[in-house]
Amino acid sequence: MLDPRALRRSHLSREGTLVQCRVTSSLREDHALIRRAVAVLRRITLEVGAGARFPAAAVAAVAGFLREFAEHQHHRKEESLLLATLAAHSADDAAENVGELLRDHEETRELLYTLTLFWEPTHALTGEESCAFVQVARTYADRIERHMAEEECRFFPLADRVIPGDEQLDLRERFASLDAGRRTRAQWTEVIAELEHA
């Protein structure tokens, strides 16, 4: 006779594996690291806004992470894989929000491009230039944090609900393919940790 407790443990084990395999788990981990980088960026804006010397190396490191990891890896996963899969499952309740999500990505992309203009200044920033950096950096931080919160509230639960487990596994493999040859999340975590303690 089967032990009900053993069946329950087996069920919980499968459920735990499913949760770990959800593509949104990986994306949420990305968000956690992006938030840490944004916190560093906010700290820099406070220091520069208070008159500190512009930390070109730190800004270059943070902006490099945001460009390479947040934009080139994380957003590509969402745009080319997650949204396409949701569309394939006729997730009608996502359709009206997809355009908004893509517009958010485009907006953060443009703000980040502007931010990169401050990477390697050829001269000490003027007061006006410092104010411009602070404004752009804070706007970027506000936008991307709002965007991630919206995804976690609306899109990620939808993906968990409508994408079958086997496709979740397939998406994770395709995510790994996009990451191939690039710096890993663990490696970027070390970079952000150094900036946090600088």
C-alpha cells in the first residue's frame, strides 16, 4: 500500500522542481541584481549631486553592467523569447500590455544611451553637466525600477500560469544560449558587490 506521506513528499518535490525551472525565477534573479546596480547608481547621484567629484570608473562599470546584462541579455530574453511564447499561447490578457512593456524597454534603452555619454569625460564635469548626469541617472533608475515591478506584478504570474512545464524548461535552455559567451550573472554579481563596497 502506498504511503500518503511519501506521495505528498514526491508531489512537493516535483512542485519545488517546477518552481525552480520557471523562466520567471531566472528573470526575477536578474531583477534582483539589476536593483542592486541601480542602488549603486542612485548612491552615485547623491554624491555627485552633493558636489563630489564625478566617479568616471564607477559610472562606467555600472553603465557597462546595465548595457551588457540588463539590456543585451535580460531584455532580449523577455522580448524575443518570453513575449513570443506568451503570444503563441494566445494570452489575450497580455496583448494590451505587451506594447507598454516594449515601450518601457525602448525608453530605458534611450536613457541608458544618454547615460553612456558620461562614461569617459575628457574633462572635469561642469556644474551643469553634473546636474544633467544626476537627472538622467535618476530618471533611468525610476523607470527601470517601475518597469521591473510591473513585470513582476503582471507578466511573470501570467507566464507561470499559461506556459507549460516542458516549454518552461525549453525556454531556460534558450535563455542559456543567449547568455553563451557572455559574462555570467555570478560574475556580474562580483562586479556589483565591489561597487557596493567602494
